[in-house]
Amino acid sequence: MEIIKDVKAMKAYVKAIKTKGETICLVPTMGYLHEGHLDLMRMGRPLADHLIISIFVNPTQFGAGEDLDKYPRDLPRDTRLAESVGVDCIFNPEAADMYPQGYATYVNVEGITEGLCGASRPGHFRGVTTVVAKLFNIIEPDISVFGEKDYQQLAVIRRMVEDLDMNVKILAHGTVREEDGLAMSSRNKYLNPEERKNALVLNRSLKFAQDRVQSGERNAAAIKSEVEKMISSTPGCTIDYVEIVDPDLLHPLDTLETRAVMALAVRVGKTRLIDNITLTA
Ligand code: PAF
């Protein structure tokens, strides 16, 4: 397995693949890999001749006061894990190579970036779409796989790819959970044992919402209010948002008709966690 740290070298590696007419699947990550990431890689492995992952803690998607500096990093561990699922190459650039002096170009998707995480993390999706567009330009993947845990991110990337006529097929992988239901995330590492236990309220409240829909509740405000009560009565948990939205356009819904997504962001102690569920009426 190759580890490439330089944009020029990455482009040369890609050029050699493309010259042979072979295909690439890219799994973009910020590293500190967990089973959720590895499942994206396992999904991508048989779909292309070459499986490339990127490991890059992208500074442009972190706001002031967020966890850019303390975001967990462990390249030797990530390298072993990536190798174990058949990754051919890790692209691990430096921020100064991705955003050199004088860098001035950003990709901004409008509309669906404004609510949910976009409202509480201004500029976040502009950073995500910019780096993903750059990765797509450097690596020229035929396929790229993203996790559904970051539901809004997936929708925003699909929008960008369609709007900018990018030649890449976006595939989604369902949220991977720990045995007790907590959605896997590199940020789970920040939780102390007490917070780890309290964080289970995210998945519990999403399942509760699905049960309410299955027993006939169609009023989004009623479901939201019950979920908000569950979360705010859990020690150490502060709600950032609880929303029920259209699965494609992500605008808030008053009434559930066929399909909706309940998405939530909750601070457990100082750690901000997100999760979501598709609600089927
Ligand atoms: O989901 C992530 O880990 C990041 O937002 C991504 C897509 C790798 C872009 O930095």
C-alpha cells in the first residue's frame, strides 16, 4: 500500500491508473479510522480497480473554537487498518499543500446547507464541498463512498456533483453503530465513560421517534417535542437541534407523509454528536 503526501505525486499516481483505463474508488476521511470508515472501504473495494482513501483533517470545515487542533490523529494505526481492508493508497496531504499561500477558491452549495448543521456550524459545508471538490479533481474517482451518519453532508455532496457535472458516482453506506446503538464517530473518543452512556440517548430517541410514527403519529412538532424532552432530561446533554426534514431537500416538515428524516445534533459534555434516522410513515 502506498502513502502519498503530496498533491503532485498523487496526480502522477492517478495518471498512471487512468492511462491503463483502470477505475478508482475514493473514500474521503479525516482519519482516526473506525469500523464505520472501514465498512465504506469494504463497500468500495470490489467496485473499482483501485481503492484510494484520503486522510486529511480539513481546516476549512472547522469553525473558530471547534476541535481542529485536538481532532484525533493516528496515521500508523490508520495505515494498518486501511491495509487490512485492501486499500491500495492513502492520500495524506499537508494543509499547506491543499491550501497554499494565496488560496482563494471555495465551492458553496446553497439552500440545503443552510439548516441543520449548516445553521450551527457556519461555513462548515463550504469547507467540506471545497475539499471534496479538490479531492475529486486530484484523484478523479469513478466512485466515491460516503456514510449516511453525515446525512446532510451526503445530500450536499450529491447536490454539488450534480450541479457541477462532476464525473463521479456517489454511493451511500448506512450508519455503522456500536453494539449498544451509538453511531460510530471519531469524536466518540472524546467521551468519558459517563458521557458515553448518556450519548445512547441519541439513538434511543431516534428509535422512539420511529415507534411514534409507526403507531400513527404524523405531527412533526409532537414527535420533536417528545424527543427534545428525552434528550434534555439526560444528564450532560444539550440539544443543538432536533429536526424532521424532507429526505432530499432537507427543509423542515410539519406533517409526515411518506418518508422523512429526523436529524439531531446534541452536545454530550463538550462533544457534539450527530445522528439521524429515516422515518417511514
Ligand atoms: O466526513 C468527513 O470525514 C469529512 O467531512 C470529509 C468528507 C472527509 C471532508 O473533509
